[in-house]
Amino acid sequence: YRPTAGFVVPVGSRPRHVRLPSLYSNIQSIVTSLRQFVNQPTTDPPPLNLTQKCATCPFHDHCLHEAEETDSLTLLERMSPKLLRRYAKKGVFTVNQLSYLFKPRRRRKRSPATQPSFNIELQALAIRTNKIYLHEPPTLEDQPVELYLDIEGIPDEDFQYLIGLLIKDRDSVTMQSFWADSFDDERRVFQECIKAANAFPDAPIYHYGSYERRAFEIAAKKYGIDCTAFLERLVNINSLIFGKIYFPTRSNRLKDLGAFVGSSWSATDPSGLMSIAWRYHWEDT
């Protein structure tokens, strides 16, 4: 019997109703593959496929080591199973092989509103040559004052507990952190961040990815905070990189790009997932 609906119960939040029929086809294909492994044992392991879910798997290090030894295409973050199958038909199984498929093409005129596509072959070429490739020159200019924004939160609880705002005023760099001990402090940290940013009304506010904008939009609705002017100043650096600048890295994650340009972290494996674990540890202790 297949239920038509279920409930997801997040920590500290109301249960969420989930429709199940649309999920069954995907689950059925997974179950079918597992049954084939059971009914027809083989000495060959299943195909290696690194995904974002690997961060929570105890075999992560083992699979990553195997992928690096074989120079597997799955090392590239944007390499989907569909692309893997397409390149396998061409006899391409490694990042090094993939790098030789890139062929520069004449650029077509496109609307400014059109998002550039990502060329995974050019990414492989950048890795092989250890060079940065510009598919489109960046349109970013230095400003006298620049602000850099980052937010840490617990998505399952819709709770943002830390906002970091780095202020670069010519040769001076200062860091401000706005910390929420509990849910009751969340409104305050958003208000304090906006107040600090308003001291430099003409400065752009740089962030990486869509998380920060979405967090402020949600806070504006939740607490009735006027974030209109703040949101208009936000500049998503990822939009200036994606499909335009190709670093010799396996992904465009901020940690990968930062490591390439020489940044380091006090933790050996920093990630958004670990930040949640650290927050829970702080609450417990």
C-alpha cells in the first residue's frame, strides 16, 4: 500500500504536509537497482558518484580518495549522472580526458538578462592547466568603501543566529559580528546589521550565493523590518563568476575558491553542515 501523503517534522517547527505520489517513480528506480545488486551479486562496485549528500556519509573519505585516484569525472560538482552517461558513450571517463574536448566558439550576442551557461569542459581545462579562464570579463570596480556579508543559520528551524559584516574602508578593515543567543534575538541581529550598513549608505554589500538575500527577505516579512534600501545594495558575487570566470577548482563553492587564492580556516573541514553542528554544540555546552 502506497500512502498518498506524509508529514515531515522539523526540529522546533510545525510538521509539514508532503505529497508522496510524485516521489514514487524515483524511489522505484532506486529500489530496482538495489534488488539487482542483491539478486545478481558482482565483484564490481556500483558506479562512483559524488554528490552533495556525501558530506553526511561515513564512506565520504573513501569514495573521494577513489575518485581522486581515478581522476573521476564525478569530482566535478556540476557533473550530473546524465552528463556522466553522455561522456561515457564518447569514451571520456576522467577530468583530464574531458579537458581536451573544449573548443572555443564564437560568442553569440545575448540579452543582458540571459544567464550564461556553464561549460564543464572549460572547467576541466582550467584544472589541467592550473589557470584561470575568462569567458567574460568581470564588471566589478573597486569602491572607496565595500561591505561583505555572510550569514549562518539553521534552515530547518528558519533561524539565522549569526550575521557577519566586514567593512573595508579604504586601507582599514573591521569585522562586526551579530550573534543571537536564542530565537528572541533574531530580530535584533538583523536590525543591528542594517544599522551598521546604513553608516555607509553608498557602499555596495557583497555576498556569495542567494542565502543572504533570502534571509533578509524572510526577516523583513517576519518582523516587519524595512530592508528595501539594504536589499537594493546587495551584490551577489556568484552571479559575476558563474559561467564567466573558470577557476582551476572542482566547484564554485566559496571554500574551494578561497583555498585557491590562499585563504585558510581554523577548522580542517569547514562547511555549512559543520556550522550547524557547532551551533548545536554551543547550545548544549
